[in-house]
Amino acid sequence: MICASGIVRQPDPTIDLVKERLSTVKNKLMVLSGKGGVGKSTITSLISRFLAASNADINVAILDIDICGPSQPRVLGVIGEQVHQSGSGWSPVYIEDNLSLMSIGFLLTSPSDAVIWRGPKKNGMIRQFLSEVDWGSLDYLILDTPPGTSDEHLSATSYLKDAGITGVIIVTTPQQVALLDVRKEIDFCRKVNIPILGVIENMSIFMCPNCKNSVEIFPALTGGGYAMAKELNIEFLGSLPLDPLLAKCCDEGKNFLTELPESPTILTLQTIVQKIIEQCEKIKINYEIDIT
């Protein structure tokens, strides 16, 4: 490739390193949101925990690439853990035998330390995570991303496209201000040619843990995530309620599956996860058809 100066641009050698490192990962997913505060990190942890708990033979890992605001160590209850380096690379932190996590949060002296980095340094950290973490064989690698479409997204998608990204899951809330930004996220995915597995609407209703009545905290004035997904011809994966007990579990780093086995959220999540699995299989089949 030749740039405007006439100098021949050499291919990034990291691309091949990432492809090799992730060659034993069957499904590579990114969880995106246009706006912060919609519960993207929570949903990433819920999906990952559910996949790992559904079958002991399914190996799942989370890569937290929200460099300036890593929250997965807290949500998964592993604050204070440290990563170790060996001859085969960095070892992720294990939450369960078949669920692991890598996050910059493990590299900070204190959870309250600010990460004040410009784009190139963030990109370098993501490149290092993707090329140097020894995940082993995985069924699912799920990337938790920061909101918006910033350096982290461009860096991750550029490497994952060459490594064979399966697709992205987009998280929104019902109100119009969140949906407007999600539309930009969808446009980003289409411009960089990354498959969209579907949309999850979070905090669709508030369910009172006492009286069990529900109310719309964020009214879906334009039909919410479902109407938007239908309009843009994207799979609607489902809606999750605003559940204060679930939020408490995440704040305390507890496993909601064991803490809240009777929660209606778990039944809804089961349906969502099954749709994600089906979408991954569909994309895999379409890819195999395209290359034959």
C-alpha cells in the first residue's frame, strides 16, 4: 500500500499475531452501545455468565477494552486480582473454570486510578491484549467496549476483522436520546462491514421486587429498540427489565444465577442468549457459503 507521500506502507505485523492468537477462538463478539449508562457492561457479564453456566464444556472469556472506565473486575467480583505472564503470554483471571477475564483494571495500582491516555496508547494496549493474552481454546470471546465509536472501536475492529469477527451485539435503552446514538453505532458497523447479531433493549421496564408491578421508567415514545430494529432490518434479541436486585448483584460482584435463581430476568436472558447462539451459527453458515 502506498500513502500520499509515496512511501510504501508496510502491513501491520500485529495483524498476523492477532490472527494466530485468536485462531482457537470459535466466536468473537463485541458488545457496543452508542451512549454510556445503558448497561452494556452489565449485559456483557450476564451473557458471558449464562453461556458459561449453560454447559461446563463451553469456554467463555471477556476482554474489557473500556480502557478509561474498566468495570468488569467489579461486576464479576475479581477486583484486586492480578494477571501473570508466562512464556505463552498473559494469563487472564478466571472467574469460573470456564469463564475468564482480561482488563486493564488488573494492571492498575488502585481501582480509583485514572487512565489518562491518548488514542495511540489506548490502541497499543488493545493490540497487546489481542495479541499477547493466552486465552487457550474458546467458544466465545466477548469484548466489552466503551460507548460511542472511538479509537478503541476502530482498533479492535481492524484487528478482529482479519481474525474473523463473528459480529456485534448492540445495547440500548428505550428512550429516543439513546436510540439516536445507537443508530450511529449501527451505521459504524455497516460502514466497516461487521455483522450485527442483534439489538438488546435494556431497562425496558422497572419491576418492583416487592409488589411485582412494572412501570416504564424510560418511555419508548418511538417504539423503542424493537421498532428501531424492525425499521433497520436487524434482529431484535429481546428486552431486559431494570431489576434493582440484579444491579445489587453486579455492584457486589456476585453471580446473579446463584443469587437470583427465580428472577424473571433469568428467563428473559435465556431466550436472548439462545438467539445469540443461533445468530452466531447463522453467520458461520453464511460465511461458509460465501467462500465456497
